[in-house]
Amino acid sequence: LGLSGPPGAGKSTFIECFGKMLTERNHKVAVLAVDPSSSTSGGSLLGDKTRMTELSRDMNAYIRPSPTSGTLGGVTRTTNEAILLCEGGGYDVVLVETVGVGQSEFAVADMVDMFILLLPPAGGDELQGIKRGIIEVADLVAINKADGDLVVPARRIQAEYVSAMKLLRKRSKVWRPKV
């Protein structure tokens, strides 16, 4: 599964919860987290693993943070090979977390079975949803952080994205993206 979304959408937190649920069901889970590299120093924080403290201690989970090192598209130059290595190593679920994205960082969509776009309740209006790019390749749009005071804004953005996605050309005859 490829997961992408804007910074602050809760990608790492979602992956920790989802990953723990999977390991509790006897799955072996690999997480390939991609962090942006500085154009000035070339360094990366590689901090996504720190947001997955429970999952990082799970014996049925493997978390590998990697820097983009200047590669565009939201992944690293070797993400596809890393996915294959994890599968070969016995991990039956591989989650790829891309860098926080805008409209064009979705190279992971061609590397995975399902591409999930994670959005916060304040993720933009319907016009954002119909922009060409990342929304066109999403197999699933998940509105995250949809609790408490954010339930109403989450339902509103869900309705806006459902409406917006009706205007996009279908990529598959058998799957209609869900919001």
C-alpha cells in the first residue's frame, strides 16, 4: 500500500495504528518511510519512525526511513527495489509512506497494489479535489483526524471529494475510488 498526503495529515500516526492492527492479526508488516532531503545540506531528519514507537518495537514489523536524496515523485530512487526485498523477506504487507505532498508527488502509485491519499478535514475545497495529479491516481481517499470538533468538517470534505471525483476519468473498469 502506498500512502501519501499533505504534511500534518497524520500519515505516520495512521501507519502506526494500522500496522499494529495488522501485526495483531499475525501479518508481517514492513514500513518504508520516505523523508525529504534538504536542498541546502543534503541531510534528512528521518523522523517518521519516532512517530511509530509501538510499531517500531513490534517483532513482526520492520520500519525503514529513507531520504529522497533529491529524487522527485515522493519516493526514493530505490523504493521499488526495497518493496521487492521486503516481500522477498517474508513481509506480507508493505506500507510505503511518501514525503508530504502537493499535487505531483505520486510515483509510488505505480509501485503498489493500492494508493491511498490521506487528507486532514481542512484539506481544501472541492476545487482542490478536481486538480489533476495526485487525486487522479488515488484508489482511496481517507479523511483522517475526523473526530471531536472535526467530524462536521470531515463529512463536508468527504462530500466535496466524492462530488469532485465523479468528474475524473475512470482508470479502471472494476474499481471506483472511494472517499
